[in-house]
Amino acid sequence: MKTKTLLNFFLFSVIVFCISACQDDAEIILFSGSELNNETGTCTNTISSTVLYLNGQETGDIGIANGKGGYSAQSSDETIVTATVSNDRLLLESHGKKGKVTVTVSDKEGNSVVLPVTVSYGVSSFYCRMRWFAVSVGNEVLASEKDENKELLESLNKVMLKSYSFLEEQDICVLQPDNVNRFLQEGKGSFKLKGADGGIRAEGTYEVSRDEELETGKPELAFSFYQNQDGADKLLHKFYFEPSFVRQPSTRDTGPISFYWIEQVTDSRYWDGVSLPEEEDVKVFYGVLASSSGTRPAEL
């Protein structure tokens, strides 16, 4: 019995020693934000890689913890990124060149950690999941469930879905803002519209603004798409980003954010032949249900 007790004590001592040794020799930790969030049961803010964007986020400021102090940093390619350390913070600076580098952070006792860094332009890619056409009378969208609307909406969609080609299902619209920090504010950038086969169907520039053309009672966020034709930018389409009169909540529960693009096409020539209601305030809208995972680096 005594032997068993001594054995248990010995094993316990070894475990405690190993835990202490592991803690003493713990690797350097890199983290985002002002301080490390490393409490049990909480989401950690440690990072294992990072991205610098040449259109608005050219620098990085990353925390260093768990090492022995006296930190230094070295970039594998200083023509792409330079790295310095100040007050236990890793400071990264890009130099207008796309690429991938590794930054090695070391402490005074030779412990080190390697951080992969990607430098590119930030883009937001929107996947078009579903599209349809709708009619509103007095800013109230006609419900397709009602028999008196069903035939009208079916004929409108039959005509338009065959001929209206901008933002089709399975298209991917890639927007590259001039400044990634102002994507949903007034600004501008370039766009590429890719088909399901990956081919580019259209490209040009876009501008973000707010106006009251939808008559929802407040300015709505609008994306105007332009294409250069005969030396001048010609407006192709003007889509509103999740306008309030058809607003549905976006969630971040799982995966990408879902939202709507809405374009007013009342004056379009494509739906000629479709009999609309005779009321004065009749409008035709093109709706696209899309999803996006936020800002990501463009292909290198």
C-alpha cells in the first residue's frame, strides 16, 4: 500500500514538472488587438497568418506574448514586407508589391515563431444565388401568392430571365475598392463579373453613393456599374444594396452573409409585351439574392 502511494506521488510530481516545463518553454504567441485573450472558455485572438491589403491596409500591428522578451523580427523578403518590433508589438509594412513572405519573430533566448504574410489587393466577391423580377404598386410589392398577380409575375419573369443578363445565377461579381475601409461608404473601385465557367462576362468601374430614387423615405445605398465605351464611362446598371422596403436580416451565424441587390428596370425595353397594372405608380424591379464572405486577398 505504501509503495502504491509513493508511486502515485511520483507520477503526480512528474506530471506537475512536465506541465511547468511546458509552460516555461511555451512558444511565442502572436495575437490581434491590444491584449491577448487566453482565458479558458473564451474565443482566443491568437493568429497564425495575416494579410496586408495594398488598397487601404498596407500596415499591420500585431501583439507578441509568452516569450522571453527582447524580441526581434526578420522578413524573408523586405522588398515586399519589412518587419520591426516596438514595445512587444510586431509592426509590418508593405511596399506596394504583391506576394507572400514569412516573418520570423525571435526572443532573446532563441525561441521563434514564423508568421506567413500575404500582400495583395483586397476584394469582395459576391456569389449570385437566385434572381427574379417583381412589380410594385405604390411601393408595395405584389405578392405572388395571390391569383390576380401570379400570371403577371410569371409572364414577366419568363420574358426577362431569358433576356436580362447582368448578375445571373451563379455569377460571381468581384469588387476591388480603392479603399477596403470604405467599401460600404461613398467611394469607388473596379469590378469583374465572372460567369459560372470562370470567364469574365463584364468588367469596368463602380461608384458607391446614396440617393432617394427608390422613394423608400430615406437615402439608399447604391452601386453604379460603368463600362468604358468609346473612350467614356457608360452606366451599365445601378443596383441598390439591400434596400429597406424588402429588407431581411443578414446574419453571421454560419458562413457567408446573405443580402439583396435590387435594380429598378421600369424603363427597360426587355419587358415589352408584358401587361402591367394600369395604376400610375407602377415599378418593375430586378432582385438578386447574393452572398459574400467579406474582404479577401485578390489572386496573386
